[in-house]
Amino acid sequence: MHVPKFFLRVSFRRLLYGICLFSLSAIFPVFATDIHAGQQIASEVCSQCHGMRQPAGLGLFPSLAGRDPRRIRDALRQYRSKKRLSPIMNNLTGSLSNKEINNIAAYYSWVEVGN
């Protein structure tokens, strides 16, 4: 069976492209987040002190709206592992999974700061 050179060249390019994409995905993992799941957790737990768009209550705690997701994620993980100490935050984050933390961070970074 004779295969045209054009077909071989296109197939080789596709194969090479696929290998490159696979290699990059291994080097730079993508974390899928669910903003709606993050909003659910934030409204049930976080909003009591940090609010949704602006600080709740007397403003004793910082608003998380519009913050860098990496900073939120890293802080929550530090509270969870007790590298950062706060009895309230250590208890609240103790049962959160990495996915839930990523969702919360994605939600708060997506939210615009309220007036």
C-alpha cells in the first residue's frame, strides 16, 4: 500500500505537536477550578469574617475579593498545615482539600471588590 508523502508529513507534525503538548502539560500542570464551588464554600464559611465583596461586620478581617489566587491558596494551605497559626483559621481549613482551597482562591480572585 502506497501512502502519499503529504499524509506522512502531516501525521508526523501532528504526532510531534501532541508530544510537545503532553510534555508541557507534565511540566506545567493545570489546576482546574470551579468558581461556583468556591463561592459556595466562601458564602458558608469565609464570608462570616472576610465577606464576599467587602469585609463583613466591623472590618476586623481583610477582604479577600480581588486578591491574587496564589496568595490565598498559599495562605490557606499554611493555615491547614499549621505553618501559619490562628486557632480559628487552623480549624476552618483543617478539613479542606487542595481542590476546595483552589476553588476558594479562584472565586475570591474572580470577585470584584465591592464599594
